[in-house]
Amino acid sequence: MTSAAALRDISPINVHVPLGDRAYHILVGRGLIETAGSRIAALGARAAAIVTDEHVGPLYADALAQALTAQGLRVSVVTLPPGEATKSYANLEKVCDAVLSAKIERGDLVVALGGGVIGDLAGFAAAVVRRGVRFVQVPTSLLSQVDSSVGGKTGINSRHGKNLVGAFHQPSLVIADTALLDTLPLREMRAGYAEVAKYGLIDDARFFAWCEANWQSIFAGGPERDEAVAQSCRAKADVVVRDEHETGDRALLNLGHTFGHALEKITAYDSARLVHGEGVAIGLSLAFRFSAFLGLAPATDAERVERHLKAAGLPTRLGDVPGGCGTVDQLLDAMAQDKKVKGGALTFILARAIGQSFIAPGIDPDKVRAFLGREIDALHP
Ligand code: GLY
């Protein structure tokens, strides 16, 4: 490690999530994985069960296990296949049994070492084993560093849909090593970046403009990457502290997700066609285009959103979905099965401008139908 890297490692950016007796810190910086063992050990557990996947485990699990052992902890590792299908009942059972076999008690720790799939599954296991043990998130993808590892949403998928079985369970610590993203496939980096840009679009026009100016350095791994991850975590933490259990404002974090989830469903969650962040990117662009369609936001803002996401290599239109986006009816049907439906009317997150989003309940499905019809017609001029 160079001395400059060592210096930065000593002082990661520290984002505090002030949730009373469940408050925790999110540490962001390059090279943090090297000191993760001592940082986790400082939480005072006697044992830790590391949950990881077959991609990440071989790279980092041994070193983390050794570092924790050196700090006097009893350590076990459970390794699962990578991919969304891992968030299943069968793997929940496997992780819970592994955690119990490792004799993890209330004061001990589950350590989620991986992307969003591992974080959600391990976090849910931690929420239910012994009615709740502590857990630490060590997110290894941009998407998990800026979204899923923060805020305490944990869970698995059911045959009825994604994330439908889960619990709110806040981590005790989040360690986001931004150097781990150096080897992330570009497609995954881009997909995670959609969530970064989202925070600017929600309520921080200055951050969006900063992203427009700095996205290349974020991708290249300059100090701007650390700042982007930290600022995303600050933005998310602010919302989570206001509304931990999503009875109000937390829904703003779903900007772009109503359209995005529908597209994920239509593409049968096939990551070869569309990954979550790509669905969100199209969803963000559509949320602004729909806002403009309804006369709420200037069309120039919708164009600016699309221009930036495109520049970062992200899809922005229904026509960008490989293999097609389905019909208007299929899209509406997919939206109707979303968690955000009440009495047939849809809740959207719309915007008056970049950085001025709001929750819009009771959106008339006919308006959505007209908008989607126009979007699909435009694909075949
Ligand atoms: N990813 C949205 C949330 O955590 O609320």
C-alpha cells in the first residue's frame, strides 16, 4: 500500500446514521478491506459468521477471516452461489443453519461480504436467527455500497415477487471499500451509478450537476468515487432517519423504480437482458418524461436526465430493453403487481424539476396508459 493510500485508509469518510439505539457508521474509502478485521472486532463480538458468494469469497473471505481470528474472534464462512436466485427460502435456511452451527449468539456478528444479494440474505438471516443478531455489511458492488447495504431493508424473493419476504434490520457497521470497485465489470458499475445519479434527481440538483461534471472520475476510481459513494449514503441516511419503515418519505428512494421494476418483471429478471440498475436508469428517464408529459416538469429537465444517463452508458428508453419491453398492457399489468399499488391507482415518484421529486399517489392508470402508448409508438415511427 502506498503511504498516500495508507493515509486515506486511516481516515475514511465516516457517514453517521443517527437511529437512536440502532445508530451506526458507514465508512467509505479505498483499501478499507485491509483494516475491516480490526474495525469489525472493535464492535466487541466473540464470534463472526461471514456470508459471501463464490465470486467475492475467494478474493476476500480468507483474509477477512484471518484478520478477525487474529483479533480473537471465532470465525466461520458460508459461501453461496452468486446471482439473484440465491435470495431464496432454501438459502435462507442454509445461512440460518450455518449461523446457528457457528454458535453465533446475540452479541456476535453475521458479516455480509458481497453485493446486494448477499447483503439482503445475510441481513435477513441476522434479523431472524435468535430473533435478531447483529450484522455488518461489507458491500462489494457500487449498487450495494450506495443503496442496499444502508437503511436496513433485508429479505429474500418469493415466487410472488422480489423482496416480498423480509425485515427491517439495521446493520451495526457498513464498510464500503471503494477500491473493490476497480475490478467490477463496467456493466455493474454503470448499473450502480444509476442509483448514485438518482440521489441528485430526488432532492439535490447540485449533486446531480456535480455528477454530470465528475462521473468519469467516479468510474475511473479517483477521489470523486469516494465522495459519490459517501454523498449517496448521506442522502439515503437522511431519508431513512426521517422514515425508517417507509410510511412516507422513504418512498422517494423509489424514484425510477415503478417503471424499472415493471421492466425487470417483463424481462423475467433475466440479468442477460436487464439488471436492476439498468431498469432504474430507464425508470428515472421515464419518470422525468412522464412528469413532463403531465405538465409537471420542464421537458428540458427530462432531456438533461436522459443525456447524462446515456453519457454514462446507461439505457434510457423502452426501446433499449434487449428483446423488447412488452406491450402497454403488459407494462401496466407488471406495475399493478408492484407493492406501490392501492385500490387500482398507482403511486409514482414524480418531479417538478431535477432535485425536486415528490410522492404522487392516485395516478390514474389511463394517464400512464397514454404516456406508455406514446413512448412505444415513438419506437416505431
Ligand atoms: N432501496 C430503497 C430503500 O432502501 O428504501
